[in-house]
Amino acid sequence: MLPHCGDIIDLFGRGGGKKAAEDLDVPYLGAIPLDPAMAKAGDEGRPYVIRHADTPTWKAVYEVMENLVKLVES
């Protein structure tokens, strides 16, 4: 994700994770856009969500977590 405008760039292409999950017959949990602020938060030892709860990256992380919970509970 571009920090100055919030646009998402598919740096590694799109759909590779989903295709790999299908090829390996494992559940696909979702995609998470890269955000430089997430790396910075990790380097600082601060949870990303505290300052970035409304970002597309955090929403994607939350969706992946929800999908994992649903998978574990089933």
C-alpha cells in the first residue's frame, strides 16, 4: 500500500496465494496488502492496529484471522 495515497499495488502480482492454496488443497485464508507502517510498528515494538485500525491492511489481517478462527472452529 502506498503510504501517501493508500492505493494498493500488487507488488508480487495477484492471485498467487489463492492458486497455491488450491494446488496444495489447503484453505485460502485471504490476502494482506503490504504496508510500510506495519514493518515500522514491528520495528518499534508497537502493535500496528493501535495506530492503523481503519486501514485496508488491518482490515485484511482481521479478515484472515476471522477466516482462521472459522476454520479451526469447524
